[in-house]
Amino acid sequence: MEPMKVYGWAVSPWMARVLVSLEEAGAEYELVPMSRNGGDHRRPEHLARNPFGEIPVLEDGGLTLYQSRAIARHILRKHKPGLLGAGSLEESAMVDVWVDVDAHQLEPVLKPIVWNCIINPFVGRDVDQGLVDESVEKLKKLLEVYEVRLSSNKYLAGDFVSFADLTHFSFMRYFMATEHAVVLDAYPHVKAWWEALLARPSVKKVIAGMPPDFGFGSGRIP
């Protein structure tokens, strides 16, 4: 059986979500590097894989998938369904809840902070400090919810690590490179959860392959 192929660039937070899932699953895969600056994602051969011209894309035999959470779920269903809470309706439901919280609550708040604090300064765009400040205040409210959850559960879906936790790595990784990372200090259970996530071998391996600061070289990310 041929290994799965993953198309994209390692610096992408969405790519990181897929790579962490592959590493956790112990699945064989081939990383097919692409160049964003070279416009590889807009070439006809890539648009044939993903008509939206985005990454990552996964090829698994005759199956081609895009959208990072859908890709990650497929990988885990196939190779490590326990990370989706398989076998328990309650556990799988809680995994789904917190994957959606990340997608619809946390990621939209983290993105403006990451973009304005890391990307915009390096590409010469203006920094919208008002949007950053507003987003940080929204984040604090969200982290209160996470703190309550993690004060009674070691992980988000319960007392077992799952995709609900792993999916958070993608944008949290870059948020924690900004000056606003100190916000986490006020939420000890969230901070402990994040440190436990960073200690996982899969996460360490993916971090090692990710250029720091989206490849812009400020070196803030350890």
C-alpha cells in the first residue's frame, strides 16, 4: 500500500493540524512540499486536487481530501479512532464539541492576533492594534470557559487526550509566539494543558519541521 501524500507548506497552521494527526496515528505518509510564494497552490494540477486552491490536501489511494479538520478526522478514523472517542457515544460527542469550539470560537479570535503580531510587521502591512486589543479581550473570556473545563478534566473531551486537544495546536502554536502569550499565565489549568500538549512526541516532531514565525525569522518561537 502506498503511503498517503500530503501537499502543502510546513509553515501553515492548517498543515500542522494534519501532520500532528498523522504522527499521532503512526501513519506512513509522504510530505509533498509546495511554495506559496511560487504560487504552487494556484497551478492547474493543484486546483485539480482542491478547486479552492488551498492547502493542505491529502491523497489516500483514490481518495483526495481537503479542509484540515476533515483530513485529520479521516486519518484518525482509519489509523487511530480512539483519538476521536470511538466506541463511546459520550466521548465522541465531547470530542466533536471541542473541535467545533476550536473552529468557531477560538481560531477566529486567535487569527487576528497572529496575523497582526507576526505576519503583518514582516510583510510591511499595517498592524491593526485596535483589532488585536479587542481580540485579546475576547480571548480572555474564552479562556475562562477553557479554565473551567480543564479544572475538572485533564483534557478537553475528558481524561483522555483526543483530537479535541490536538486540533488546537495549529493556531495556539503561533499565538504563543506573540507578546500576548502571557495571557495564559492567568489560567493555570489551560497553561498546564498546553504544556502537556507541547510535550507530546508528535507535536515536538511537527514543531521541529515548522519554520519559526511563519518563516519570517524573528525567532520568537522556541
